[in-house]
Amino acid sequence: MAHPPEHPHIVVHSPALDGSRRVTSGDETLGVASHADDVAELLRLADLYVTDVEDSDLVEWRGGGPDDWPGLHEHQEHQEHRRG
């Protein structure tokens, strides 16, 4: 079922190897997110105001939900070890 134009189909794609996730609206790539807050910010910048990206019918989470960012925590811990 297609969404009306004022309610675009937003997709948060499966995580990449580094854990980041591409965010699209229709055929347009809005950006790459590394946290659910990044998804909300990308939508805001695109004038797509979704109040709760984690629990909205407008946002489709593929390959895991809003808490699934595999690889990012390990990457951040690795960076901290290198600084320490």
C-alpha cells in the first residue's frame, strides 16, 4: 500500500559492516545514521517531521530495529583503546 505524498515511505536499511544504516525516503537517500537519533535528525533536515522514529508507522526498519547497530560499539571501544 502506497503512502500519500505527505507521508513518505521511510526506510532504515540493514546495517553495513561498520554498523551504520542508510536512510531513504522513496528513491532518495537522506543520509547514513549510526543511531536512532541520527535517523530523526536526517528526517528533520529533509522536512519530514516524525516525532518518534522508533515507533512510527512511517519508518520501516530493515535488518533489525532501532536498537540494532551492530559493529558500532566494538568500533567505538576499539577507538578508545587506541587513545588510552
